[in-house]
Amino acid sequence: MTPIAPHIEAFLREHLGHHRGASQHTCDSYAYSFQLLFEFAAKRLKLAPSALMLEQLDAQVISAFLEYLEGARQNSPDTRNIRLAAIRSFFHFLEHRQPAALEQIRRILAIPFKRTNSRLVPYLVQEEVQALLDAPDPTTREGIRDRAMLHLAVCAGLRVSELTGLRTDDVTLPSMSIRIQLWNTSVTAVRAWLAVRGTVSAPELFVNARGEPMSRWGFAYVLRSHAETASRKCPSLANKRLSPHVLRHTCAMIVLQATQDIRKVSLWLGHSNLATTEVYTRADPSEKLEAIEAIVPPHLRRGSFRPTDKLIAMLKAKAGKS
């Protein structure tokens, strides 16, 4: 019997990140897929996850896991296929490391992906983008932070893990670029946040009220909160399922509409494979692509920030403790 733990560690730490050059987002997604699989298999076999053996993860267990995802967890076929892709990649990795398990591996690799319907990529139109970016209150420290996060998410097309993982030294001064050159409005928003961020021990660019790094769940909460506010100004937002990744899709569509070049979208988003970017060509065909001069970056909501009076802040802190 072969313990599975050393192989999955080598796959995630060495093969995926170093040899294949996968992004942190991909590594995180694969790791979560295996977390779900091992928890399912351990419960099914009445073992601790760390005690699982390679031979126990046969095609029958993998198939049962995929059924569990769609049944008990109510995952979509797309999500089921993402989990299967991670599993197949791992067992391809094992082909040369465990030749004795080739028959088991062959059966697992034969499990097919489920056919899915091609859906239009969800994204926000210009009026919705502007309403969302205008939602944070620029007269408060939190509002200035949220405005900067939303502008960066839309302008740079950052994944939520990239946005929350940004460090202050990742922002290049004075040009204010991160991975790509930012819109002037986004530069102004980030500069405004840096001016009021203050001195905190966390090196991350965006921190919460306690001075701790903003988490992906914290940003998702911020996004939901401001989306609700923005929907009062732009009612169409209330009918959209808004997630951090929709902002990345929105960035892609802005670039595509401006440049009419899918290769530039790929470059802007940092895709390693152009095939990944081609999903944006299936956007709403009723909307014509426009020249770059027709694309106007979102404006910045104006407002002045006034720091809380030190005495009042001290009294509020005392009141909060009592």
C-alpha cells in the first residue's frame, strides 16, 4: 500500500508550481479540490485523511466523489469538471512515479468530463461599473480603501487572491503600475488610500479595520455591500449575481471592446494560454466592438476625508470597551 500524502505534496509544491509554472490561483483551486476529495474518501472509508492510500482512490471512489459534488453539494457540471481536471492532472503525474498503479490510473483517466452548455460570460456594462465604483463613501477611510480596491479589480482585472495579496512594495511609484499601467482614476484612488492607510504592521496594501490583511471573504463582503448600494442607483445590478471574478470578466470586456484584439485581453489579464481568453469572444453578440477612443474610463467619485478627532476617537474606543 502506498501513502497518498507524499505524492500530493510533491504534485502541489514541486510539479504544479515549479515545473508547470501554474499560477497561485490554479494551485489554490487544485489544493481545494483534493481537500474535498480526501475528506469525502476518508469519511467513506472511515479513515483519517492522512491515512489514505493510493490504492484506495480507485475509479469507483472518484466517480462516487463526482456524484457527491453534483448531488449533496449541488455543484454545477462546470465545477464538477474543474475538480475532475485536478484529479486527472494528479494521476497523469503519477504515471511515471507509480508504474505499478498504471491500470488504476488508466481507469481514472478514462472518467469523462460532463458536457456543459456554453454560457455567456457574466460582466457589468459601463453604467453598472460606474454605479459600483461610486458606491463607496470617499469621505471615510473605509470608503477610500473600498474605492481603491474596486478600481483596481476593474482596471487591472486582478483575481481576488491577487488583489488581497498585493503588498505596498508591489505598487511601482511614481508610475503607479502593478502588472499593467493603471487608468488615471485608478492611480488617484490608490494614492488616496496610501495617504490615509497609516502605519500598520501588515505589508499587504489593503487591510481591514483591525490592521490585518484583507481576506478574499472580506473583499467579497465589501463587494456585496457596495453592490447593494449601487443597485439603488442602477437597478439592473439587483438582477446580477456579482462576484469578485465578475469584475475580472468586466475588465476583459472593457479591454476587448476598446482594442478589438483578444491577444491584448490575454496580455492584460496575464493568461499564459490564449485559449483561456477565447471565452470572451462568446460575449453578447448584439453589442458591437467600439474603437478605443469611444471607451471612457470610469470617473472617480469626489469627496474629502477628515480624520476622526483624536479625542473623540479615544472616547469612542473607551466606550467600546465599557
